[in-house]
Amino acid sequence: MTQIAISIQNEADYPADPARLRAAAQAVLAHQQITVGALTIVIADDAAVAALNQQFRGIDAPTDVLSFPADAPPVPLPDEPPYLGDLVIAHPYTAAQAAAAGHDLHESLALLVVHGTLHLLGYDHGDDAQRAAMWAAQAAILRVLHIDPAIVPDLELDDSAAEDSDTAAGGAALPESLERSVNRSRQSANGSGGAHDH
């Protein structure tokens, strides 16, 4: 039985298609043969993501997506999927990147969900071997979503240096404003009716 719960918290009603974001995360989980799990996608402004980037990566600038993997999974309550973690996407930053590269915004957002979800599952790009494995998985998933994998080189994805991984420390605390959003999403994902069978 498949039990996947994907919650989306759009902080400022930014243009984003929840169905496409969910489909992107579900495609990653299907590719990785994960049939039980929950995650939250937060669509935030550049300032919030810049604050997270400074706090957890020491980089005083916004970025496109940050991944916050859950700690070692606790034993979930009965009928609740284990929590995988949170993705935080800077919508204005991503929209500007997509426009500059001539890419569709919704495809760019889907790419970031794919990239971030792979990070939640342990993928990274700190060295050539890790990057090759992550990019191969990412390309296969993008093809399933009918997105040309060639979109990737035009987007930053913070891949310029091994120490600049866009995965924050597991279980790291989010700033209070985002923590409230993520907590609401986690309750929705893990509460009654939040899990979906597909």
C-alpha cells in the first residue's frame, strides 16, 4: 500500500501549481521506490530563504531551494507515514532565474522540488561521484515529468563547491515564522485525512 503525504505551504500566494509540485515530489519517491513518507514544501520569499541560508550554510544571500532532512526517523504513529523533511523554495529568486534563462516558471519549481526531495533522501553533490549519481537520478525523474533535463545547467542549484551543499543539517530548527508554517503542514500531512493512497 502506498501512503504518501505531501503538504504545500505557500507563504504569500505566489504563482505555483500545487498539483505539479506534488507530482514532482511523488515522481522522486516513485523513482526511489519509496511508498510511505511525508514531506512539506514551503514556498517563501527571498528574505526568509536568505536568513535560512545564512543560518545553516553561512551564505548571506538567497538561494533557490534548501532541504531540511528529518532526523533519524522516529517510530511513526499508527497509520502515519514517516516524516522525510522540509523543502523551502525562494519563489521570487526562482522566478527571476527562470525568466533570465527563458524557462517556464512551473518547470523550474518542479525541478527544485525534484532536486530538494533527492536531498531529503540522502543524495548530495559534494564530489564528482555524488553529483553524477544525483544528476542521473534527477534527469530520469525530469523525463518522467516531461521536463527536459537540459534545464539543469541554466539554474544555479548551488553546485559550484563541495562545501556549498544546499542540504541543511538534519533536524535543524527553522526560523520561527517558517517553523509555524512547517508545523501546520506537518500536522496536515500527519493528521487525519492527510495521507493519500495512490
